[in-house]
Amino acid sequence: MYSTIERPGAGYRFIPAVFQYSGGVAALPGWRLERARFAEPVPLDEGFNRIAALLGTLGLPLTAFCACELRSPAPFTEDGFRSFNQAYAAVLEDWGVLFDGRNPVARSNVCPAIAPPGVPSFHAFSYAVPDAEAAPSFVVAGSGESVEGKGTYAENTIAFRDLTPAGIRTKAQYVLGEMERRMEALGADWSKTTAVQVYTVHDIHPFLGEELVARGAARHGVTWQHCRPPVVDLEYEMDCRGLPLERVLPA
């Protein structure tokens, strides 16, 4: 089981993972997590500015920023992904979000297969709000079918380059298991989710019932987004969350 680290004063705890993101976040007692989605993708620099403005309007510090969902033009090479992540993490460092050398922000970053944005952009983000009466809330970061932080993606990808129905199912089984491992660390399970998202261009219907519905991952349905994971040769990604409030921000 994964462990978590509390982010003092920011209102949440997180699963330590790799430098570009955490494995997920959960509100501390006396806090709740909320999600805001942009009506249209917002380029990264503008998105950071709009997020900072909203947090300021709500009377929250920048360190309340705890999760985000990105959209990119196309899957990165490993080197390209590393360069992107370094620039992204530099903003978090400027904001004071990084904690003891770790990145606590949960993240998904996927690539729409049709009509992608021209540049990496924000789709949505989450933040912590003080609330003495709040029920538990959480966001699990996106995970593809690769063991993170153990070397190259090619060396650690489940069913690497296997695009057969059996291969896609095997990838999905690993990712579903990773969602469950992360939720367990955050004190949650499928029964606590309010939304579950699948990102793939491959057909999930052959295993939708047996692998997702049967284990409770589709209790409120599943949002299947026709997107690719952010790195070349990854084919299946998921994230999930349990949040009391979500809002849509105008374009």
C-alpha cells in the first residue's frame, strides 16, 4: 500500500510519486477539495494565471492548488515529456507548492486524438478549501499502464506495444489495480467516487462490464475520453475522484 504525506496548511495529503506529479490527494479534516473545469482548454501560461486569480478571489493561497488535468497536442517522446515536466514544475516551485523537494500536485495529462489543442493546456484543476463540516474528498492522479519511477516507459509498460484486444484488456487491468491502490492510500474506494474517466482510443466495450462495472468503477457511469496518454506507446489511462462540488469556468 502507498503511504501519504500531509501538506501542512494547504489542506490535503498526497501520495509521493515522481517529480512531475503525485499519485493523488485527499483533503485533511476540516477541508474539502473542489474542481473547476474550463469551458475550453486554456494554454498553460494563461491557465496558471487564471487559476491564481480564482484562488485569490476565493481567498485561498497558491498552495491550495492540488490537482490538475491537462490536454496536450500529441504524445511526447520520453525526452520531450521530461522537458515539459521541468517547465511545468518550475511554476509550482515559484508558487511554493513543492514540498520538501516533492511535487504534491496530482495530475492527468492526455492528448485528444481529434481536434487537440495547439499547445499544452489546462482542462481542469482542483484546490483545497477550509470547511469544518466537510466529508472526505479526494482526487486520484491519472495513470497509464506503466510502472512509474522505475526506469524508461518502454522497460516498464504492461503489454508493451500489444494492441490486441487481450493486450488492451491487460493494460486496463493494471491501471484499474493502480487506481485501487491509490484510493486505498487515500482512504477511499470505488464506492466513494463521484467520477471515473478512461482515456484511450481503443475499444473498451469487450471488458467494460467484467473489468469496470463488476468492480464498481462505473457506479455513476464512466466518462470515456477519446484521448491518448501523454507518452508514445502508452495506450490506456484512467483517473478518478470523489468531490462534493465541481464548477465550469467560462471561456
